[in-house]
Amino acid sequence: MFDIESPVELIENELNDFDYKKHIVNPKIINDTVIDFFEGRVSTGYKIGIPCFDKHFVCKEKSLYALTGKKGMGKTTINKIIQVMQSIVNDLIWVVAFQENSDWGNKIEYIQYLLGDFAADVKEKNPELYQKASDWIDAHFIFLDVETIEEAIKVTECLVNDGVDVHAILLDPVNSFEFGYRDSGNTFADGVYSSKKVLRWVKKNISIYVSQHPTIGAQRDKEVVTPFDAEFGFWNNKAHFTWAINRQPQTSNNEIGIWNVREKLTGGNPTDADEPLIIEWFPTTINIKKGNEEYKNVIQYLLRKHNPLNYNHEPLDDIQEFEEEKQQIKPVSLSDAFGEDNVPF
């Protein structure tokens, strides 16, 4: 702020002109928010109703999410699966910008996960259901054609100003966008500068999800990548929520490792290294697993439970109830507890 060579009187004049009070947070605001949190008035992350998933992954407001994964490991797919589930349950609206996959191909995949069937087959056999699904995707996913991160944010600001209740932006993958804020040719310096701009914007506006490639060395040499392997790393350093994705060989199992959650009070927890969250995905369906827990055909369960399409869906035999059952404590007799011959008194 001050030039060390400046005369003392110039520095004093600058200090006199500096309104320091506007940078001090009023303690009352902090204390009121603390009370609001205690009394349940501070929003927590959005959940989907699957216990092992909700324990670790929630969609929060005004947060920066950074996902690291090798090319072809399913970063885009997992993001789309999570978005569909969250939109079914919580009616969230997403702005999505895909740099390496076609928009029309992504829409087909959104429809297929939503309906649990191949989009072309549904369109042929049940055009009414197909149209409902297509319209629902259009209402919840706004596709962008932008070259820079700054453009994506500006377009989203305009949408919000027009009254669209956008929950978050997805930049996939963020490595393939120009920064826009500053493009000097020094990628690391520009990235650090731009990630700071994005973080400040997120904290005052809406969430942003970025997916990112690992370094070439990690892509080539490491079986399992972590957020520490991300190219340059400046997104992870700023993110509120860092996670990584890997795929088990010869399977459709994507292992999700949650590495850091900055604000656990509003939901989300890191996973254990030896027990990741697993999403087993196929072209039209997904299963969620963690340890001994397994939930099959999750999206179809959520679709029938919440019925966002307002459609009379046919029941499916493999749909199961996922909510945790409230177990009542049953009275136990002394003989049941200790055995007939071992009652201690």
C-alpha cells in the first residue's frame, strides 16, 4: 500500500484518507449469525437422502468445489450424476460449461440417468415421458458456450439478475478454459490471480464446481491420484471442498475420496483413505456403496419418491427404501443379557 521511500507526511496523508472502519466486521453480525446457526436458520448443505452419501457430500451455497481426476476416469459423469440427484430432490438449477464434451451428448446422458433408460428408446416407446424429461433438463441445466471463466461468471450474474435461481456453475474441466481475468502467458501466476478472484466472487454470490486434470506425471505414473496431484494446484488451495476420483480396474466403480471440508458445521466430512465413497455407474443407472452399505438404482428411487416430472411411473422391483430405520430399544431380561446360569445377582 505504501512506498517505503515515500516521505512520512505523504504516508500520514494516505492513512488519514484510508477508511479503515469499513473493513472491520461488526461483532453483532457475527454473533447474530452464530445464534442463527444454533437455532437452525443458517442453511446447511443440500442432501439427497442416502445416508452414506449425505454424511460426506453435500451441495453448499457460496462454496468452491475442486475435483481432481485422470482423463477418462469419470469426472464429468460423476458431476452429472450428483447434479441430477440434487435437482430431483432439491430442485437445484445449474449453469454448466463443458469444454471437452458436446452439449447434446451431455443432455442425452442427463436424460438417461434421470429416466433409467436409453433416451432414444424412451423417445420411441414413450414420447410423452421423453418430452417431460427433456423439458425438465432444460429447466434445471443451462448450457453455456464460453471461452473464459470470467465469461461464465458474467453470464451467470446476468441470469441471476434476470431472476433465475441458479445454485451453482460447473466448469468442466477448468484446465481447458482461459482465465479471462488475466492472461499474461504465465499460467501459474494467472491461475493464482484468477482463483483469488473466483473465490471472492463465490463467497458473495453462488457456488462453483471445477473439475481438473492431474499433472502429466501423475496421469502417467500414479495408479491413484489425490488433490495434491492437480495441475498447478491453485484451485485446491482456494477450494472449500476438495475431492478426488479414481476408478477400480476393470469395473464401473468410481472411488470418491473427500479430502478437505473447510466448514464441517454446515455438512460434509472427509472419507477414510481405506473406505472411499463408491459410485458404481452404468449408462442408465447407478449404485452407491460405502463399506457394508449399498444402495441400488438410486436415481430411480429418488425419481419415484419425489416425482419431479409429475408422471405416473411404473414401479420397479429393485427399488428399495433407503432411509435409516428408527430402531426402538427393546427391553431385555437379565437372563437374555447374561444367560440363565450367569445372572450376577
